[in-house]
Amino acid sequence: MDFEFNFGWMVAGLVIAAVGGAVVFFYRPIAENLANGASSYERIKLFGVIAIVVGLLVTANLHILVLQLLVKFITGK
């Protein structure tokens, strides 16, 4: 697969990373209102960090490469 930069994916990745950053920044109110409170603070921060990593992969248009490797690993082809 050839690498091809795309501005649409870059913008989408930046939005995903920004939302993940907001989740990490505002994890306490999110955990208290949407989850079980103090028992899920770390889990909410983890989801935010995962969203930031996925956003950076999408920004660099590398998510397709990761998905292809995952499918090849699962199917064995």
C-alpha cells in the first residue's frame, strides 16, 4: 500500500485527538456524571489517552496500515 496524505483524514484525526484531550482534561466531571464516580477515574483517563493515540494515527493516515496488519494477523493471509 502506498502512503497518501489526505487533509480530510488529518482534520478528522485532529478532532478525535482534541476530544480525547478534553476527556483527559475533564475526566472527573465525566466520571461522576456518566460513570460510577471515583472508581472509574483512571478508566476514563485511559479512554481519553487511547482516543488521543487513535487521533494521532488518523492524523498521519496510518490507521489504514494498522487495520491491514490487524486483518492479516487475524486471517493469516
